Amino acid sequence: MSVTDFLRAKTEGRKLSMVTCYDYTFARLLSQSAIDAILIGDSAAMVMHGHSSTINAELELMRYHTAAVARGAGEKFLVADMPFLSFRKGVSAALDTAHQLMRAGAHAVKLEGVDGHDDVIEAMTQSGIPVMGHLGLQPQSVHAYGGYKVQGRSEEQAKEILRQARLLQHAGAFAVVLECIPVCLAKEITQELAIPTIGIGAGPHCDGQILVLQDMLGMNLDFQPKFVRTFSQTGRGVIDALDQYNTAVKQGSFPSREESYN
């Protein structure tokens, strides 16, 4: 998978599949799957470290997780999130951040929004750094929204997101994530843009979909947003396995003779 494959998939009408990943073990499993690409998301701050938002995902943390995934992902295409404000400090700072993430193993970077840093996106793409955009609900701006809320429901908001999508494409982005926007708006953006759209909570008309791996595996038992489908009950399976191990230890059936050394 490569940047050109993203564009080819849209041209050919082939849907793209992406999931997040933050560690070597899951990356090894994903390397054996048919998933098209992996996002090392700043959601690592929440999923892996228990923070309440993605703002805590600083560069060193993103480098750490990117390197771990890269060691296990094989030939999968890796996109790494740029941390909060790292692309708002000017072209030089943004290039340095992207450089570090790509040295850690990313093939592309993703950043949120476009207004105020479209020049940064242009400079990055002109420097050979593939950039994926992110519009709609932008988790790094959650405090500005007053919480995690669907975006683009009013006509004015919808026009604004469409304008931003056009600007992202003009700046050189090779794809754009559309998060938590109405189905009709996602369809309009997808039909207008030449670059592929990757939806999360944006309906079925996007060129591809992305989910947080732990969410779609049913590992987050107390978090089930409307847009997440659980394709496995891994979380419940892990708890059951731990309880079986606990019972075996306390009953003295583990370890057995076959599991012991002479």
C-alpha cells in the first residue's frame, strides 16, 4: 500500500480499510490481515494511557508508539498523527515533527484542520511528506467544541467543512478523514474531491472507513458510540481467560506435569 494506491482505490471504486494501532503485538497481527493501512493515532493518549483527551499525546509519546508499530507492521502503510499544536508553530517546527515521526517508521502523517496552516501542509507535501487531513469533529479541538459533538449539521457548518475539504485537497493532502458528520455531507464531500475520504462516524458513502482497533474488537466495555460496530468480543474473552487462569492456579491444576520441567 502507498499514497498512489489510496488514489487508485478511489478511482477504481475500491473501499479502503484502516484501523488504529499503538503497539508491536497488535501490529504483528495486523500485518497478517487484509487491512489496507494503519493509523498510529494520538488516541493512544486515551486508549493506552488513560487520558481524557488526545491533547496529552506529545511528540515523544507518538514517536514511541510509531516505532513500536513499525517494528511489527511488516509492509503495511503507516500514518502517524501529528501532536496537538505541532503543526501550528510554523513550517520549520512542523517539518521537524514530521521528520521525527517518519524516522520512527511512519510513511505519512495526519493533522487536523486546515485554516491557518494550509501553508504548512503545502510545505510538507512539497518536501516529500505525504499528508492526510482530518475534518469534521477534530478531537484536538474538543474543548473548543464543548465536548465530542457531531459537526456540520447546520447549513453554515456544512458549507464550512466542504470549503475546508477543498482547501485541504488544494494544499496537497492525499486523503482526508471525515469524523462525526452527517451522511449527506460526507457523501457530497466524497463525490466532489478527487482524493479519498476515510470516514469514522460519517456514514457509508466515504471511500474508506477507520475505527479504533480496541473499539471494534469490543475491548472497551464501557464505551460504545453509535458509529462503532464490534466485530469481536475480545474484551469479554480476555476477562473469561483471566478467570479460567485464576481458577486453575487456585485449584492447583496449573501448571500440570506437562507444563513443568524435570
